[in-house]
Amino acid sequence: MRLAPEIVAAMQQLALEQRRLLGPRAPWHVGDVAWGVRQHEGRENEWKIRLWVEDGRVVAWSWLKQNGRDRLEHDVHPEYLHLLDEILDEPAAHVAFAYEDDAGRRAALARHGFTEPGDTMHYLVRDLAEPPATAPPPDGFRCRTVNADDIAERVSIHRAVWSRPGTPSRFTESSYAQVRVEWPYRESLDCVIEAPDGRFAAYCMCWADDENSVGEFEPVGVREEFRRLGLGAAVCTFALQRLHQEGIRQAIVNCASPPACALYESLGFRMHASLVGYSRAR
């Protein structure tokens, strides 16, 4: 069953407010929510989403993903941090998240047994006040954005990048169609590099928060056979250019691996926070 649009909208509204209040420290971008809920079409029965509402507006939400890893993600307005214990009181959760330098939230996690640090995601930001410099692709490759005729190839590159041995990507043309109709998706920010043979060699999906003038990269990838040609830098600088052309003045991205983080830092992003998954005994 497709997640109700009003739930997605409520989660995104809190993300917008958090971005206005917290700037780069906001844990979610509206694009995170759209991508997270719509790329996983058909998995809604694996989720448990709760909303906390005060005076008609959502002030917190939690999202338990019961897919074998049992990750509890959440967002809570800074004036309602007293809700953290209620949010974390989720028996089925095995992993929950906090910024590494957020002592208060880490203490709340510890009260509920989430004490063992695990996977880390780094948060990066860069200014876009001026048009960014570009890194052109090699001869024969071209940067462009997608259109409705590109759906099959756009899905193909995502699956090629994110499939692992024994764990194929579950991204399909149907789930991509769900992403494409979700706000704030725009074809004009769905960036690709087309190889001489017509395949997509690299891609960078961008999401624009026009209210806060912040754009996000999520996700980014290069086909394995086209790596080490500078295509990651080329598609990302093209994406930064597209964001600037659409009025966005700050860009953000998250990364987990040292090579990915090094790429973004070479493009002018700076790391400002690290989000850690803390686990507890089952």
C-alpha cells in the first residue's frame, strides 16, 4: 500500500521548519523524505511511522524500518526534545541515530540501550552564492538531465551502481515512477552523463528546497566500468550548476565512504557533522 501523501507532506513540513531553524544541522531535507519513502515502493508493510502533533502541526516523527536491520529514524523539533524518550521507546528497534557531537541525544539513546556505535554518515555543505566551476566530462560523453524517454536507462544505472552480490537493488521502473511524481522531484535536476554508446555512465539526483534555498544530492553514482574517468566530479559539478541556475544557494550531501567524501570535498563541500548509528542488544 502506498504511504499516504498527507503523512509524507507532514514529515516534509517538519523538515522544512528544521532547515529554517537549524541550517545544515537539520537532520533531514525534503528530498530525503521523498526519496526515502518513494524509492522503496512495496515495502510499506516493513515500516512503522508515528507522528506527534501539537496544535495541528507535526513536531516529531519516527520511522521504524523493519527489514532485518530494524533501524529507527526520527526527526523532532528542538522545542520538543522531551519527546525523545517516547520516540525511542520502540521495542522492535535495534539501531537509532544521533550526531556524534550531540551529547543530549546520545544520552537519550543510551537510556534506551543504544550504546554501541556502528555505521557513520558524514554531512557536508557548500556555498552556492556564485556559479560553480564545472569539470567537463571526457570527449564523447555529455551532461544532461533526464526526460520521460530515459526511464529504463535511468533505472538501469541505479541498479548497476547499488546492487551487491546476492543482494540486487529493488529499484524498479515502477518505484522510479513513484519518485518522479513526488514533490519536490524535478526532471531538470535529475542529472546524468551519457556515454558514447548511449548508456548513462554517471548520475546525480538533486532535490531543491526552494523555501530555504538548499539543494541536496541523493543519490549519486557512477557505473563501475566508467569509474576513474572523472565522471563523478563532472556529474556533480553539472548538478551544482543546475541547482544554481534554479536559484539554490547552498548544497548539501551525505557520504559514508572515504572516496566519496574525498570527491565531495574536492568540489568545495566541507564536512560539518557525523551521524552515527548506535545499536543495542536484541
